[in-house]
Amino acid sequence: MSANRSFEDLVAEGAAVPTEGWDFSWFAGRAVEERPSWGFAVTAGERLARAEAVLDVQTGGGEVLDFALGRAEPARPVLAAATEGWPPNVAKATALLRPRGVVVVAAPDDAPLPFADETFDLVLSRHPVRPYWDEIARVLRPGGTYFAQHVGPASVFELVEYFLGPVPEEVRSGRDPGRERADAEAAGLEVAGLRAERLRMEFHDIAAVVHFLRKVVWMVLGFTVEAYQPQLRALHERIEEGPFVAHSTRHLFDVRKPG
């Protein structure tokens, strides 16, 4: 797709692609990421088919919940809600999920969940900024489940460190699944299952790098094409010799509230 295209043309394309939602289909043919073996969205659909009241925390553009609800049909939860903190995603998720009967609530990622105690028997989340275990425990019914895929430690740090240089160890070890397990248990929850995988990623052109860093804004905070022009040009020349390889880390939580 990027053969014989100039650095300037590719960077301009990557800078122009809309970043709303969590649809990554634009990357087809120009970046690839190995997927976790557990198939989160498919398994979430199986959980939804048995749920009465479900909450999807930090739903993004609603794409994952929409897919999972489609897998669950014709079964449908009596109550389905989702939260999202970024206004463009709130609008996108509302448009996508309203036809499925999902109420999308605008709520900051770092605020208490805007729901009453013991409202849901299933809470889902894919790649939350961080899990607020006390709030998850509060809104779950006794016997209810939190089923979520989290980003793990040092995810895609090959790319992060290319732009920022070596990252302190305390930053690299953030999102540690063992630490998150301990926090979940401290909130009174039981961890029934915890799996972790390290997955290969490849960037095949500089447009994919630019779009990725604009979309996943916490990777290189304050990233702009102008601020990182020399690094982008050098990386473009490197990618012309072969893909830039990084690794994502993911872990899967299956957590239960005693009841």
C-alpha cells in the first residue's frame, strides 16, 4: 500500500485519519497485531447471552460491545448500559448501541460509576485506562462477574522508547497483572481466572505509526507530527527495509463477587 509513496504523503495520510472509536480496520495491510488466544469479544458474547443486567465500562466507540451483543442474539440482557469518557466516543457509541437498547452514559474514566449498588450481574471492559476495583465490586450483584481484557505492562514499549528513550522501571512495570489481582482481592473480589500473553505487532508504513500514536494518545503523550518529525523520518527509512516490530501485552480477568 505504501510502496513508492513519499514520507510526506504517508505522514499526511496518517495525520488525517479520524481517531474516534476503537475500530482498527484502517490498519489492514499496513499494520498487524497478533490477537490473544482467548477471543475476548466472542467469549463476552457467550457471557452476555446468560446475563440479566450488563455494564460495559469505558466502551470506546461501542464496537466491542456491539459485536458481543450480536454474538449473544437472540438472547438479550434486560438492562444494558455502557460508560465512556471521551465526548467523540460517547456520540459514536450512542449511535451504534442505541438500536441494541444500550444506554450510553458519559462518565469520566477516573470518576465513580454512575449506577446504584448491586445493579449488574455482569460488568465487561476491554482495555480500561485502569480498573477501579472498589467501584466494580460496588455495582456488581452478589455472585456477579467482572470479565475484562486489560492492557499489560510495557505494552508496545519498543515504539514508545523509540520516541522517548528508555522508560523508568516503575513505568515499565505499571499495569502488572499480579498487582491488579491483589487490588481486586483487596476490594473483596475473587479472581477465578487470570491469563496473560505477549503478542507480536508489525508496522509496515509510517502512516500506520502516526495514526496509531494519534489514536492511542497515552503511548507518547503530546505526540504531534511536527514535534517528532526527525524521528518519524528516520523510522520511515527504517521501515522501508522491513516492518518495525513491537509487542503488545494483554491479560484476561475473570473475577467474581462472592454471594
